[in-house]
Amino acid sequence: MQYYQVIMLKNGIECCLRNGMEGDAQAVLDNFNLTHGETDYLLTYPDENCFDVMQERQFLKEKSESEHEIEIVALVGNAVVGTAGIAAMGKKYKIRHRAELGVSVAKKFWGLGIGQALTAACIECAKAAGYIQLELNVVAGNASALAIYKKAGFVEYGRNPKGFHSRLAGFQEVVYMRLEL
């Protein structure tokens, strides 16, 4: 699946959204470690990252060649400032209509429209891939992300009061959201 779009950010700077490619591996890995260290709202901490550059390269290669999954990078200039992707929930018949969405943006670029644009890009790709339902989990305290997802049409279908166990904040409530495509 291929994706390419140039958007104008709220600060007037251009941002390119495109498939992550093998050559982006180090920048994507660096962005992963940065974003996962800047907020307590993402699933993992930087020290839990199990990919090295070669594994990231292979991951991006597989996503760029997939018809059903994608990893999109947000570039400002030549810098990867965010990533987003859709991943199949599984290949079994009963769940192959479902995909999961994940988004992260470097804190320096929060509030400029990148998260919203990455979410919209992933929704477009999920529809093109033939999924019927797109799902995500978001920490209840992450008001900005909740607003983005609600604006995109996601609806809450449940909560887990002890969904995440944060090193910093203790238990965090996780909101389960879905979008019918």
C-alpha cells in the first residue's frame, strides 16, 4: 500500500506524509525512542524497544510492500517528526475485517495538525485495504488524542480502569475506541 501527501501545518510549514521506507529506519527508530520518552501516553518506554536498525529496516520494507498494512512517516524538512500505522488484528476469518491504529508525534510538533493528518491518512488507507473496522486504545487523560479521534468519527466502546501501569503515574485508564469504515 502506498501513501503520499503534502499538508500545510498550522504554523505555515509543509509536512510530507508518506510510506516509511528502508532508508528511514534510523530516523524512525530515533523518533520512536524520542516520542516514547516524551509522553506517558504511549504503550511502551524507550528502553522496551526491541528493534535495532536492521529490524526496523525490515519492518518498514514489509509495511511498504503490504496490501493491508502501512507505516506512514511525517516529515518536516528531512526530519521524521511523527509516525502512524495500521496493522491487521489477525489473519483469521473472524477478525480479518479489523485493523489497529497507532499514532505518535514528537512533542515539539504537537498542536500543529500532524496527529489529525496522520489519523486521516490511516483511515483512508484502512478503507483502501478493505477493513470494516479500525480500532485504537488511548489513555483517558490524553485529551488531545481523544479529541482528534472523536473528530475523526471514532466512538468509545469501553474502558479499562487499570489498562496501563505507568512507571510515573501508577494505573492509567485506557479508552477503547472504534471506527466503522
